[in-house]
Amino acid sequence: MATKKSTTKAKTKSTKTVATKKTVKKSISKKPTKKAAVSKKATTSIKSKTTAKKVTPKKAAITKKSLVMPLSKLYVFGALFCATLAALVFAYGDQTTIAVTAQYAAENKLVETKELLPAIRQLFAINLVHVISVILVVSALWRLVVLTKYKNSYTDQVKAKLTTVNWLELGLIGPFVLMTIAAAAGVRDIMTLILVGSIVSITAVLGYLTDRYNMVGRKTLLKKKIALDVLLLPWLVIAASVWHTYLYGFSSLSASLYALLVAGFAAYLVLGYVHYRQIKASGKFSDFMYGEQWVQVMHLVLLELIALIVFL
């Protein structure tokens, strides 16, 4: 009996040792797999972090290369530029006055028949130095307001390809710029001057609506018509006045004023080209910020051109 008990005890001990060995092996085999999985996750996360760190500087470097000047610096420069031009125009510009007239039909009293003839009446006279100085001061203040109050919203709009600030500037200041150029070119009728200014204002409203309803990047005929209106219609009126002055006037315009008109029209063509490239998102203008900077540069060129009127 003693021998049987001892054998059974030995068997149970041996089975226990075998079971413990199996459990140890299982635990040993399981632990490395968990560590390996953890190490794999860690390595993948580290790799992803390193790749993210490597990618972001490259993108930033590309955008920096494509930009001419940061918008904030460009607006500061524009404000100082407009203020300086206003001071120079007010201090050294020629005090030239332009008579604004109204055309109407009047009865010819020299004949018995009731014949209506075109008549002209002078309404008031404007001093170009004062008008141009005010336009430049308002442009400088506009850029300061955008820098201080609407800087964050403006940059967010540019990133979203929505340039409300530009359309507001075109609608508020643009009409007076083109009306001044038209008056210097010989347009004296008040209704014609109002027509030139209203075309620019309506174009600004339509341009704002196209951008507001997320139409940038789509092929639409509306944007092409807007671009043609803003480029051609006001300048067609100015060209007609210059042509009439050349045909029927006793003296034509000076060569410097002709050159200024050509330069102003070329600046408007560049503005239209930049906006077209932004819509197409082609080349460097696929970066909307890059095109926005060129728009601001061309606005400053136009303001400089109207400042030169009083020095010709």
C-alpha cells in the first residue's frame, strides 16, 4: 500500500511539473509577442511623426518661394505709399481745375420753328489736386483699417478664396479713380462720369456675388462677362471722349497723358489676367495668396498713375 501511494504521489508531482512547464512556456511565448506589438506600434508612431515633421517644412518652403511679399507687409507699404503720394500731390501738384458740365436740349430762339439744339451748362468746378489727395488718403486709411480690424478675417477669406475686401475697395474707391482718369482725359459731362463710376460699382457687386457663392474654380460665363465689363466698358467711354477730342478739338491731349492712359489700361488688363489665372488655378496663381498680392500691387500702380495726372 505504501508503495502504491508513493507512486501515485510521484505521478501527480510529475503531472504538476509538466503542467507548470507548459504554462511557463505559454507565458514566455505570449510576452514577447505583446512587446513586439508594442514596439511595432511605437516604431510606426515615431515614423509617422518624423514623416509629418519632414513634410510640413517642405510645404512651408514651397509657399514661401511662391510669395512676393507677405500681405501684412504689403498693406503697410501700401498705406505709407498712399500717404506719401497724397502729401506730394497736395504740396507740389499743379492747381488745375476742371469744369463739370451738364448737357441738355434747349430751344433755338433764333428761328421761328421750335428746334431743339444741344446745350451745355457748367455745374461746378473741381480741383484735381484736392480730389486725388482725398482718394489717396482714403486708400491709406482703408489699408490701415484692414490691417488693424479685419486682418484675421481677411487672411481667412483669402485662404477660402473669397476676397470681399478687394471687391469693397473696388466698389468704394475704384469709381472715383476711373472718374478722375476720365475727367483728365476730357470727359466733362456729369452723366457720363456717373456712368463710368457706376459700371465699376456694379461690377464689384457682381464679382462679390460670384465669390460669395463659392463659384471660384468653376467655368462660368458670368465671370467672363464681369471681367469684360470691368475692363472694357469704362475704357470705351474714355476712348470715345479722347477720339472726339482728337477729331473735333482745337488741340489734342499731351503725349504724357496718352502714355498715362495706356499705362492705366494696361494695369486693368493685368488685374483681369490675374483674376482669370486665379479662377483657372494655373501655374503660380494656383496659390491664391500669390495672386492676391499681385492684385494689391496693381492697385498701388493705379493710384500712382492718378497721382501723376497733376504733374503732367
